[in-house]
Amino acid sequence: PIKDVLKPEVHNRLVMYGARYDDRGERLVFTNNTTGQESISRIFEEGHAFTNYYFFIVGDIQGDAKTAQETLLRFTGKILKRVDLSPDTDGNLIAKKLYKEIGISRWTIFIIKLVDRYALNYYNKFAEIYRKGKANLPESRESLEILANHYKFSQPEKTRLELDVIQKHPDNEALVNNYKEVLVLYYRKPTEEALLFKRNRIRTLASRHQIPAQLFDNLDQMLRHQSQEVSLPDFVSHTQVLITKLLLSDNDCQLTELDLKQLLEARAKALLQHYAKFDDMLMDLGKGYSGEKAQLFSIIVAHLERFQSSYEIINGVAFIDDYPLVEEQLYLLARTQDVIDNIKPGFFDELTFRNIERQYLNRYGQERLRKLKEGIKEIITGEFLPNELIKVIAKINSEARLRRLIDTYLRESVRDIYKEPLTKIEQESLRKELSNKLKKQALIDDLIPSDLFAAAMFSLREEYLYLSDLLPQIVNNRDRQLRDDFLENSDLDRFRTEELEQQYFRSYKVSSEMLEWFAKEIRG
């Protein structure tokens, strides 16, 4: 049911033969038809990726089959959905839980545990690499591919296992659970703008954490099947009308520049709002056509797919410090911009770069975005080669990685002494100390650049100023202008600022009324 699908405390999906939810997904209906069979492959495809349990009871049970099933569910349903079975290596944990909940000594519980060892091995290997840090993933990808090929995993099987690791990682779990909560509310009130804002904001923050968008797309998909949309957004209904008109027209099958402009604007809105049903709607519209009509539909889809790929590349470069940019992607961006700008000069920029949520970009993301925008124009005119642009962005990423290391070490080293500014001599001593640490780990070859170190120290000072002085004033006086002034003039990006705010709210247990006001101000 929808109320259970995305609850953080619900770990397991419980299936009972002979039981199903009614059409509205609200009431459980039991029947006497409790027989069935499933193939091993389907069990792991529809159930858990590498571990599934079957259990049944033998004993003196009164009533028919559906009464017995209802009784069992009443005894065991809550605990079975909520118990974390990840540490249950031998089935002992679930056996004890079931025996305790049922509490009838004359009943015998049989448990069958099915494990896909190949999937479990791949899961553990990926989890080990991911725990060491996301930066290790690119260099470990080859060994993971070899393992996946050895086990003959398809791409969806491999992705499913990896996303499960990423979702459960402590650094990501709170963000993912927050998205689940917002998603349930959003699908109940799809016209609520505040929920759409928060949903999109979480996705933006997730991209900064390098959490794949597919994880959130999958959560959207789960809920989509369990909810009914009240009404379609305008950009979707307009797209339906336009494509239907094009495909039903008796005139020559021509896609005009105005048609393409409207379709691209709709696709951009769907991407900006993460409206996952757009693709399904598009595919439904193209069913049943052949000949010239089918060819026209293929042209429409090709234009929209090229635009979507371009949009996702630009977002990846902007928000992900180590985004693996390759020449083919830059050629795609150049070709797509050339086509779209022929419709209207600057139209590609309007649909992509201007739609980036820049307030959440740090200075490195801003710089990458600027260089990418300039570089694509120069690739189109032949003034710049893709490999040259890749080197420019790689240099920015190298500095961003070093800055992350400096920030981490500074927070561990200085702790509370940033309350009092360090003297120049003390700062230089600390710079040499951190440089030596990083050299020993073969992370740098020379001293940390003085300007980079100074910028990191200044950011720490700004963080302390905001947490200890400005934020208490903003909260106590409900002073939005003071917050806006800080964001406008500070070197801290909005993402880091909001992390500090959440830290403050947790530490000082700020009232729900104040949190609600603050959330509205952020949206404003």
C-alpha cells in the first residue's frame, strides 16, 4: 500500500499467497486460493535482489485457509515488514522473531532462505569500494565490470545492486528518506508548489552528493503505479494535443520550427520538474502508427532524446566535481546547440544553462558551467577542440578535489580555534603541516597553494560567523533580509549554508513553527 511503500522504517516487502489489496489499495482481501508457483529467476527479479525468505506454519489452526492467513498476518505482519534482515546470515534472526511474535508452542515454523550468491558477492564488492569513498569508483569500475561479466549480469541487474548500496550508505540515507517523505506528500497533493520545490531541491542536493538520479527516478516509479494523477500539468496536455494533431494531420508529415520549439520547451519543463511520466506519455502517443507517421514520430523522439542527453550532461558537469566528460558528449552538445539555436538564437542557452539551479553551485561548479558554455560555442565555430575543453574542466576539478581535502583536514585540525583568527605565522605553519600530511599520502606533490589555503580558512571563519552570530539573529528576529545579504556576499554556496542551518536546527531543537517559517523563506 502507498502508506508503506516509502516509509523509512519498512525494510521488507511481505507477500502472502491468497491475499491482495483492493482496487483502491486500502483494504486487504483474503481468499482461499493460497496455491502458486514462481521460478527462481522471478523470485529475485520481483523480490529482493539477493536474499528472499519463504515461511509456512504447521499446526492446529482453526478455520479455512483465508482465516489462517489473516491470523498469521495479524501475528507477524508488522515485525516482518520492519525487521532489518541484513545481519541475518543464517536465518536465525527471522526464526526467533517469528517464534516470539506467534508465541504458540504447538505450531512449527518452517523457513526457507534463498540466496543468489553471485548477486551477493557483487553487492559486497561494490559496497566495499563505495565505503572507501566515491572517488574510488571510476578506477574500480573495470574490476566491477569483469565481475559482472563473469556472473553474466545484465545492466539493470548490476545497477539495481549498486543503487541499493548507495541508498543505504549513512551519508545518503537521510537525504533519500527525506525525499521519500516529500514524495508521498507530493503524490497526494501534486498541485502543491511547496512540495514540488522541496522535491526538486532534494534532487539538486543529491547531485552534489553524487547520488545517481536513477535512484530517485525508481522511487518516483514505485509511487506512480500506486497513485492516480488528478490532472496533467499544462506542458504535458499541450504536448499531447500537439503530437496528436501532427500525427493525425492529412497534410505532409512536416515538423515545423514552431512545433519543435514547443516540444523542446515542454521537455525542458518535464526535466526541470523531474516529471517521470513524460516519457510514458510520449511512447503511448506513438503507438499504432506506420509509414510516414511513424517516421515523423521517430524524428520527434530523436530531437527530444538528444536534448535530454545534452541537458543531463550539462547538469552533470555543473554539479559533479569528477563528472567523466568525454569528447563524444561535447560533440553531442555542439550539434544539439547548433540545431536548437537555428530555431531561435540563444534558445539552447535558455533551455539548459539558464535553467540550472545556480544558487546551489559552488564556485567550482559555476566556473565549470561558464567554461562549458564558452567552450561549446567555440567548438561550433572551430576555435576550440573538445579535448582542450576537457583539460580545462579537468584542471578545475583538480583544484576542487584539493579544496575538498583541505576543508576536511582543516575542520579536523582547527576545530574551535577558528573562533579566533590565526596569525599569518600560525596559518603558514598549519599550511605546511597539512601539506606534509597530504604529501605523505601521495595526494599532492608540493605545498598547498597559499591562495587556496587562505580561501579555505576564510570559509571556515564565515561558517563560524553564520552559525554563532548571524543565524541566531535570523531565527530570533525572523530576518530574511539578513540571510539574503549573507548569501549574496558570502563565499559559501547555498548548499553548504543550508547544511549549517540544518545542523543548527538539530542542535537547538528549533520549534516546528519556526521551521515552517524558515522553509517558506527559503522557497521565497
